[in-house]
Amino acid sequence: MRKRLMLLWTPIVLALALLLPSSTLAVSYGKITLVSEYCSGQDTINATFKVTKYSGFYAYKLTITAKGQEYWAGSWHNAYNIGTWTKVVDTYGSATFKRSFWYNPANGYNGRIVAIGKIWGSGGYLIASGKTRSGYC
């Protein structure tokens, strides 16, 4: 009788697991978020991004790379490398790194900022990375 009940419940449990979003099943090390944004002057986008490292694993540093993008010919193009900034965290606990950027696109094109956040382990190996972007001006 027990074997029959087990055979009945196994497909149900597997079906429920497949219904969950993949992000629920995946291990998450952190995230990058857009904290704030606004337009100033003539078409200048200002944005603040934050990388958050969750606790429970070791990380040596957090980085944010920002790129200015322009919209032309029907799509977004990387136009300028704003730069990469680093914060050494050296911890198993949680950590955050927040940085503000501005970008003024050339020739009156619409512009936005793309930020790539990375969490690095010791020895220079990449643990996790993510990307987000601002709105455009």
C-alpha cells in the first residue's frame, strides 16, 4: 500500500517543482538594482546603481561597470565606456556597493546607462554577474 501511495505522490511533487519559476530553484548570490534616476540639463541621464551580495558565501570584491548607450537606427548601441569601480568587501556576510553615474549622449540621441554588477571571489574568479539599465532621456 505504501508503494502505491509513493508512486502516486512522486509525479505530483515533480509537477509542482516544474511549475515554480527557475529563479526560485536557482541559488542566488546577489543582485544589481537601479536605485534612482533622473534627467538633467539637455538629455543628460543620471542614475544610481547598487550591487548587493547576500551572506553565506565568501566574496573578495564587488564591481560596477557602467556604459553609456545611444539609440539610433532602431536599436541601442554602446557608445561610451564610463568606467569600472571596485569595492573590496572580503567577507562571508552580506555587503553592498552603490555608485552614481551620469551620461550625456552626443548629437541629441536618446541616452541611457547600462550597469554590470559582478561579485568576485579570491584569486580573481567570477562568482556571479548581472546587468540592469536606466531609463532614457
